Amino acid sequence: MGEGTREREDAVVKKMASMLKSGAAMLEQLCPRCGVPLFRTKSGEVVCPSCGQRFIIVRSDEEELEVRGNIVLQELEQAAVNKLVQVVSSLMSTRDYSETSEVLNTALNLLRVIEYARRIRRGVEIGKTG
């Protein structure tokens, strides 16, 4: 076993101990990347103490589809916000205000997409509890 490998293992063990001390729970599932036990933090996140990867653990195909759908909605929301920032930045840098109406319509449409995505997500969450 090399010196670097031993140091890395020691660092992972220290990180695991630190997570346990802070109230995280060690799970029976292992990280698919590095084989280290996963931990659930107090906030509910599932993380690997070795590689830092975050995970979502699902118990059924239906739950996986729901989670994947929520992730797609979050990505759509982020893309809409990024596009809005890009359009507004472009307009401001050129100081060409002749396209103001088009930019505002684009911004309004992007905000509608974001709100629609949020409503869908809330609907899924409401459907789970009721």
C-alpha cells in the first residue's frame, strides 16, 4: 500500500468520524464510485464522505420517475433563469433599447415557465401526501 493511498484512507476515515460527530447517519448503501459507505446528513442530504458526490436514494421505479421529473424541472428552471440573465446582459451591454419589448416578452415567458415548473413540483408533492 502506497503512502498516498494510506493518507487518503486516513483522510476519509477522519471525514466519516467528523460526519458521525455532527449527527450524520452512516447508511448501508455504498458509493458506486469509490465503495465508501454513504451518509445522510441532518439536513437529509445523502453524500459520500470520500468523493463528495451527492445521491438521491429511491425505493421504487415510481419514486425514481418522480425524482427524475423533479430534477428535469429544476434544470428547466435554471436554464430559463440563465437565458433571462443572458438576454438582459446582452441588451444592457449594447445599450440598444429598440428590442426592449422583445426582451421583456422573453423575460415574461421565462418567468411563466419557472412558475409552471414550480406548480408542477408542488402538485407532485401534494399528490404524495394526499
